[in-house]
Amino acid sequence: MKKADIGVALYVLAAFVMMIVPVPSVLLDVLLALNIAVAFTVLFGCMFAKEVLSMSFYPTILLFTTIFRVALNMSSTKLILSTGSPGNVVETFGNFVGGGDLVIGVIVFIIMIIVQFTVINKGSERVAEVTARFTLDAMPGKQMAIDADLNTGAITDKEAKERRDKIQDEASFFGSMDGAVKFVKGDATAGLIITAVNIVGGLAMGMLRQNLEFADALDKYTILTIGDGLVSQIPSLLISLSTGILVTKGSKNADFGTVLVSQLFGVPKVLYFVGSTIAFLGIFTPLSTPIFLGLGLAFVLTGRNISKTIKTESVEAQVEEEEEAAEEIRRPENVTSLLQVDPIELEFGYGIIPLADVSQGGDLLDRVVMIRRQIALELGTVVPIIRLRDNIQLNPNQYIIKIKGIQISEGEILFDHYLAMNPGYVEEEVTGIPTVEPSFHLPAIWITEGQRERAESLGYTVVDPPSIIATHLTEIIRQHISELLTRQDVQTLVDNLKESNPSIVEELIPKLLGLGEVQKVLQNLLKEEISIRDLLTVFESLADHATATRDTDLLTEYVRQTLKRAISNKYFTGNGTVSVVTLDPKLEQEIMGSVKQSEQGAYITLDPERTKAMIESVRKETEKLDSLGKNPIILTSPIVRMYFKRLTEDYFKDLVVISYNEVEADVELQSVGMVTA
């Protein structure tokens, strides 16, 4: 055990021992002195703590000090009633602090109790209650602010986690403090009751056991009881004051003394007014002239010195700023920061800023957070930080989306308008400004807020501007998610899998495949929007087949076949027969015959005329599926699938090519056409 653990355990254990075992007066003096020292330690610790979480165990400290103080009260009570000699500390507090007079001691004790009850305890309790309530209410807003900073790249994932942990710790702390202040209040109440019991018990012991007169017994035992009450209530008052300081400090990261003095005596104008007022009272009233005039002059001189200090610091700061600016000009340009390219950027004109500004009610940042979460759930990969920037060179309502610094797409919205799209069955049209939906390039119209309800009742799909941008951004990320997957991202996925399944990772990487080869396979899957969330199954499939080949294209096909349940669920959901287009077996043989192997991988040498004819056939057959409202799906044999997909991907971006081995046995398929050439 650590020494600190032993010390805390002995401190708590001593309290329970004192409740049971009689304590000699000499040892009681030591423990009372220790109690006062601990109270001062707590007070100064709270005063100079830079933030409340520096005293995160304060509620526990309150409990320990309270039980220790109560135990001391019980021990001193035993000595007062049994021997009439509770030790030097109690007697000194009764005679010296109480002035050696019964009446003075009682009055001082009562004043201390009133101050502690009505001022410090009550105020600390109320502040702790209000602070706890507002801290809990502010948690959602603080969490959203952290997510916004994270998505704009202002902070890293590690910093975001630290901030979230700090918010949770602050909420827990103030919630605990709300209840912990009851310890202090209860301790003061218990001290008052114990004092009353001591007086009554002392009178009874003095008159019945020691045959003292009433006046003598009252004088002797009341002085001792008042001394006992003072020696316990002074530390209790210090602890109460510490509690008030801590809960009123808030969560500001600042030095208590420095900030307090600078705020109180840091404005020369205030000191001039105070000094003049005090000096006026000393000259024109019967108040002591030397005292008030001297104090007033001291305030005025202090204000003058502070004014000089402020001017000096201002000049020094200005000179330092100019020197730094000159040094920055002389310094060679640091181009390292200019080399960094953000994976994803969303730039927008100044007219769209309100949509991204939380203070103006914009929720675009929240939607960006949801995009990252949605794609992580659907595709099993982490989307890089999406950088949001305003660009005054763009039109006010224009926005552009960049991938790795290159503009990929753009769009334009009308602020305070809604985009209405006809799903195909709307009979009555709504008037508006014609436009094209940016994500899927569908015809649409801009309508006003007043037309929104009517358009929805007619069957239009109505979307607000933030949703338009978020949907467009989501589709662009989906299309380019494979190239956004870096080796570092793959390493992160591998490390996460290794925590739960270390054996499969050790078997595969780097013994069978390198990190780059695994990255290629995962990119191939993501390119066709196949989720890699089930990374364990992907790695097991790679481990099974990597001993036979290291061709990443072939390995991708093997993995796809292993993931056939997920692929079938993605494209063949719902009841009934699924309509597809098949590939002519002769064309499949022709494609396989044109495949050539090289050191860089396989490539196709199909005649351009044959390729053109095949593409026309694909267009013709997939139009049949479009007319039926079905997804364009072409079914091929496993060995041809990846080559056919490679031939058609430049012509048909939404075309789904699936092999027979990627379809579950319970899926019913119906061929509505065949691709020939």
C-alpha cells in the first residue's frame, strides 16, 4: 500500500477509535491541533486551486473532516464530564478566546454559530445547488460545441475526448457538491446540540458528583463547553468558508489571489474615488482624521502607481508586438503548413454562414457530425475530419466540395427557401424557381416558407437548405470513400480489431499480406459500397486465400463471396422475385479470353468495337430495369465479375455487378434481359 493510502485510512480509523476508546487530554490536544491544521490546509487549498477539478475529491474530504470533527467533540465531551479537565487546547479557547468571561464566551460562540448558519452555510448550499443545475443544463450545449470544433478541425480527437471527460467530471463534481454541503450544515447543527448537552450534563455532574454550587458548576462547565464548541466550530467555519470559495470559484482556470487582487484593485479610477471619499470623511466629519486621511492618501497613491504600471505594461506590450511582427517579416516563410491538404473540405459563400453558425441557430455542423456517424455505421470506415470554411470569392449562396484539395462538386441554395422535388406522381404543380437538385441532378423548384405546407400536401418532397448540403456532401463522400481510406486509417482499424481478435491479425499481417495490400482490398470493397464493418470476416477470408494468391483483385472477389449475406441483404431485400440482367456466356468467354496478365496486374484487350456494342447492350437492358423502377443489377459468373465491372464503371456509375456466388440461396431471381455484343 502507498503511504498516502495508509495515512487516509489511519485518519478515518482514528475517528471511530475516538468514539469508542477514551482519549487522554494530551493526545486530545494533539488531535485538536491537527484538526485545525487540516482545516487551514483545506481553506488555502481551495483558495489557490486554479480550477474546481483540482479539488475533485472535495466532497469526500468534507465527509472525512466532518466525521473526524464529530469524533473529537465526543472525546472532549467525555473528558469534560468525567474529569473536568479536557486539556490545554479546550481550556485555552474557553478562557483566552472567550475572554475568560462566561458571558463574553457565550456571545462569541453564538455569533460564530449565527454567521456559519445564516451566512456561509446557507449561501454555499444555494450556490452549490444552482451551479449543479446550470452545469447539468449546459452539458448538451458544451458537447455540441466540442463536436463542432472537432468537425472543423479546430481540435483533435484526443483533445475532444479530454474536453468531454472534463465536462463529465465537472457535472459529477457539482452534483456531489450539491449534496456534500449538507455535511457542513449538519456538522454545525450537531456542534450546537453537543454544546447544549455539555452544559446541561456539566451542571448535573458538578452539582451531583462534585457537590459544587450552581454558580460554580455553571461557570466551570460552561467555560469548558464554550471552549470545546469554539475549538470545533472554528475549523468547521474554515471548512464552510472553503466550500463557499470552491463553489463560487466556478470552472475558471485562474489563480485565485492574482485574479482577486487585479479585479479589486486593478482600476486606478476606483482607487481615486475610494481614497477621496475616505479622506473627505476624515476631514469633514468627527471621525479620526489621522486614520481616515492617511488611509485615503494610501488609496490615492496606490491608484497612481497602478496607473503608471498599466501605462508601462501597455508600452512594453506594444513594443513587443512590433518586435514580433518585425521578426515574423524577417523570418523565412514556413511553408510546411502550406503543404497539408485536407481530405474533405466544404467551402461556402457568406450567405450560407448562418447555416453553419451555431449562435445564429444553424445546425450544419451537427449534420456533418451525423454524416460521419452514418457512414461509419453503414460502411464500417471512419470519415476524415470535414473542414468547413467560408470563402468570400464564391457567390453568397454557393458552396463547393473538395476532396484532397481538388473541387469535386458544387451547388447553390436559396436562403430562406425550400427545395421541392416531384417524385413522379404529383398532378398539380407548384409555382417556384426552377433548379436542379445537386446530389442526384433531378429537376426541382425553389419555393418559399409559405408554399411549403401546400407542396407537401400535394406530394412534393420538400427539403430545407442544410439538408440539401448535407445530402450532397454525403453522396460525394460515398463516391470517394475508397480513396479517402489511408494506410493510417487501415492501421487504426487493424489496431481496433487486434484488441478483440489478436490471433487473426497476427496471422495475416505481415506474414501473409502487407498493410498496403490489405488497404487495396478494403478500397476495392468500399469503391462498390460494400461495408467493411465486419472486419473480422474480411480478415479471416483474406487469411484463408492469401496463401494461394496475393493478387488484391482476386482476394477482393474471395472476400465478396464470403460477405454474400451482407451483399444479398443490401441489393435483394424485400419479398418476391428480384429482377436482374444476366451476361451472355459467350460474351463472358470472350471477356476472359481478352484478359492479359502483367507485373502490374491484369488488363483487358477487348476490341473497341466489341466494347462499344457491349456498352450499348448494357444501356438497353438496364433501361428495362429502370422502367420497372428496379435497381440496375447485372449478374455474372464469379471469374468475370471484376473484369466486367472494370469495363462498365466509366460508363455507368450506379451499375451494380454481382456474381452468382455473392447471392444467397434463398433469393429468387428473374432475368429480364441478357447483355450481348
